[in-house]
Amino acid sequence: MKKSIVSLLGILLFFNVIIAQVVVPPQSFSYKAVILKNKNVPLINQNINLQISILQSSMYGNTVYSETVQTMTNGDGQIDIQIGRGNAVIGSFSSIQWSLAEHFLKIEIDLNGGNNYQLFSLTQLLSVPYSLYSGKSGFALSADYNSLINRPALFSGNYNDLTNKPTLFNGDYNALSNKPQLFSGNYYDLLNKPQGNNIGDMMYWNGSDWAIVSAGTDGQILTLNAGIPTWNTGINATSPYIITKSVSHSSSTGTITGGIITNDGGSSITARGVCWSTDPVPILVENPKNYTVDGTGLGSYTSTITGLQDLTTYFIWAYAKNSAGINFGRRISITTNFSDTGGNPDLQFVTVPNGTFQMGSNTIERCGPAHTVTLTKSYQISIYEVTFTQFIEFLNDIKCWGNGWMEDPEFGTVPFVSLVDWVPNAIKHDGVKFYFEPTNEIQTSDCPVCYVTWYGANAFCKWAGGRLPTEAEWEFAAIGGNLIKPYNFSGSSLIDEVGWYSENSDLKFHPVGQKVPNILGIYDMTGNVPEWVYDWYEDYSGSNQTDPTGASTEGWRIFKGGSIGDIEFYCQIPQRGSAGPGTYWYNNGIRVVKDL
């Protein structure tokens, strides 16, 4: 699909007045834009869909209002819509508290009239529409000022009759003492004057010293990005849009994080990586160097930070540069604790608030009928699938037997993981401890662990201080919880954006967190490895359920999500597989849940 360019014409504000002795603040404002299907050709007379969001405080702030709008470009490729009058998805336009904070306007577009939205604009509303602000600003007096009690007296006398009035200077400036000296010499005779490297260089204060901004080229525009003056190639280039990945591992040898660049702003990404600081302000510093450089271009990348101090809180940002400047992803933080081992794997969690949703499908075999499920308790779920590194740490910590079996206090002697030769697992045992050995399909230890039994997954979750999710908890998190998105896959209706499956995986497992997360920030709930859940398998009854946990009788346990070997159909969110709890020849993996 050719990428289209949105050229913003501006936001026009207007007032609605109802003729009935009452003036009502408007509950919408006008937005106009020209849609180009390539650099110079407008997209004319085309039905398109937009998803419009108002974000509070920052471009990564909470969405206080979101709506969808169906419209058509005119013969010039122009759209003219009223923001605030679309189909509300989140919140209500009238309840936005404009006076509380800055607000940002996020525009996403599907040029084919569907709901596969792509980000095209994320800009600050530099001024709040006055009439919208006034609608939230409270009671205004409508009375006679002279009838007020304790009103201030208005001055009506002669200024010269005032006592303690300031004295106006009308003497000779040169006769003043301690006056500032005016420079009247030759600039080139000055000592310590700032030096540039090229004609057109400028200097700016970076907070601690003066730094040079190299001269731009003809036609460029100087803009400010994260406090840094940056040359912009023109109105068609904007800062890239980037997501900071959560930390997947941290130890004295390195902290693993990264970023995902989903939109290059119309200009090639020339550098990307992460930066870090003990101060909550993003800035790239050369000495000591506080950033990584991890290639160029769009997509997901992994960054390894070294040299962090133990027991210290750091702030981390992904960054990306293009010709319009540099942009930073959302800020995350981590407190290092390199001595924290055994029973405390490096797992990152996101909270899923309780709610009600439609579970299952009426069109997929063994996945219906669709029915209403209510989860009464909020919970946390791990952002990433459990990796080989984390699972091997668990096996060695509990002193699992060298054949992958163990005495489980609840289930007796059971297999935790496959070590048989005919299963292509990357976990090996040297007679003393377990270790990772790459295979053709599992090449790095930050891939999701697989060929794990339900018993092994259950034991790992308990060791990590949590438990396996129920099928309902897993599916609710996959669709985005209360921020439900009607996608076939977790985070998108386009599986290639969010998951590794038979058509893009090369039948190899991939490191966790390399695809786009869902709206809750959870990665790989589609594809890569299927994930065990707690429930025993049974067909859905179709009746409404509250906090379901599966069948009451033992049989087969359920797994969800699809794998690198599955076709697209079997990776859909409602799909459910099942196997015996001791099955170790399936490439099933683990995701952890914690109760709140």
C-alpha cells in the first residue's frame, strides 16, 4: 500500500450560539486537512475513516476522548469535519477539562474506509478554544458592579496628588551611577567570543553550557525538539513516532530494552536507540555517553545498556532521528538490583482493570458460542512471554532433575520440560546445571521458552510469585481489557504487525517484544509460542459467566495465541487449543499473572 501524506491546513475554531437568551459553549471544533496519496497528488472523492483522540498532558498522556469519523475527500482531496461530533469510543467531548492541562490532538486514518488506522498526526493544541475553556471555567457574575459590598474604590483624582508615587526619571542618563556600560569597541577585539565552525552556525544553552547548532541548508526551518534547536527539511517532514519497550532483562552485565518506530514522519530514520538518565528529562549526552545507537529505519529494535549503577533508579527513553529532528518515546523507569536473584525473575507487568466482555466466537469451531464474561477483580499480566533465560534460572534455582522432571508438591512426580533428543529444545543439562544451547529454530535465549509442560508453566509462575492466567483473563488482556479493540489479533487486524506465524517467522522463534504491542502494551499474545492457561478444557455453554476457571473435571489443559507454525486463522484471539498437562512435545510457553 502506498503511504499517504496528510497536509494539515489548520484547526478552525467557531462558536455556536443558541438564540434563546442563553449562550451555550460549543461542543466541537472544525478540522480541515488535505489528504495526498503521494507527495503531490491529492486523494480525491475517496471514503476514508479517521480515529481522533484528545490526549492530556503529553503526546503519550491519557486519552480523555476518542471518536471515529467517516468522511469523504472532495475534488481537491480536502476533508472538513467537526471534532466532537463523531462516534465516541472513549469518554465524552463535553467532559474534557480543557483548563487542567495541555492537550494533544492525535489523528489516525484508514484510507480504505476500514479500521486499520495508521498514525498520521500527533500535535499539541497550542491554544485551547476559548469558548470550550469558558464552558468549564465556572460561574460568572451577572450583576451591577456598584451594588457590590467591599468593592475596591476607583481612583479619580490627580496623579501628582498621590503620596508614595514612583519618581519618574527625567535627568541625564550619563550622570547616573552604576549604569550598565554600552559596548563601543570592535567585536573582533573581544576575548573568549563564541566561535563557530561554518557560516550560519548558531549557539544555544543546553542547560549547562553553550552548544553549537550547525548551519542548515537552504529552505530548512529551525524547530525545537525536546529543547534542542533542530533543522527541519520542510512542512512535509515531522518527527518520527516511537514506542519505548519495557525492560526485558537487567543485570550487572547489561539492561535490555529498545524501541518500536511505527511512523518515520515522512523522512528516513537516520539513527535510533535508547538514552537514559537519573533525571527525568531526555537528552543525549556525549561525555559520559548516555545513549546507544542501534541502526536505522522503521520497526522494532533491541538496545543493551551497560554501565548502570546498582540500586539506582534510571529513566529510559527510546529515541529516533530523521531530517525533522529527534523524538523520544514514553519514559519508563527501572531501579537496578543486581543482587536480586532466585524466585525474582526479571518480569515486567501491566495492570488489567476488571471488566465485562464478549468471550469466544460464533464463527470459529470449538470457540463458541460467544458469551458474556465478567471479571470482578483487576490483575497484572506479564508484558512479555517468559524467556529461556528466565526459565533456565528457575530450573537451576529449584534444582530440577537433569531429565527435566521434578517432584511437584501438588501433582507428584511430573515433567516440567522436554529434554528428549527428538524434541528440538534449546535447554540442555551438563550433569550439574541447565544451560541454553542454540538450535536452528531457537537461536537466542531471549526467545520465549517453549516445549514446556503445563506442570512446568504452573510451577514457574508460582516460583515467580504469580500464577497462570485463566483463559478469560488471557483473552480479556489480549483484546485490550476495557479499552477493547475489535481486532482479530492482539493489537491489530493485520497479523504481520503484531505476531510471528507461519508466513513471516521462517519457522523460527523470535526474541520477545519485537512486534507492535496491543493497546495495553502487551507483546506477542499473537503467535511466536502458544501460552498455557490455567483452565481444564470444556466446550462453552453459552451462558453468562463470572470469573470462570474452566471445567471442574480433569482432562486436557487449554493453551492460547498460536505459534510460528500456525496459519493466520489459528492465531486469532478466540482460538483455543488443548493438550494433556504433561505434554512436552508441543511448543507451548508461559505468561504470568499476579493478583492485586
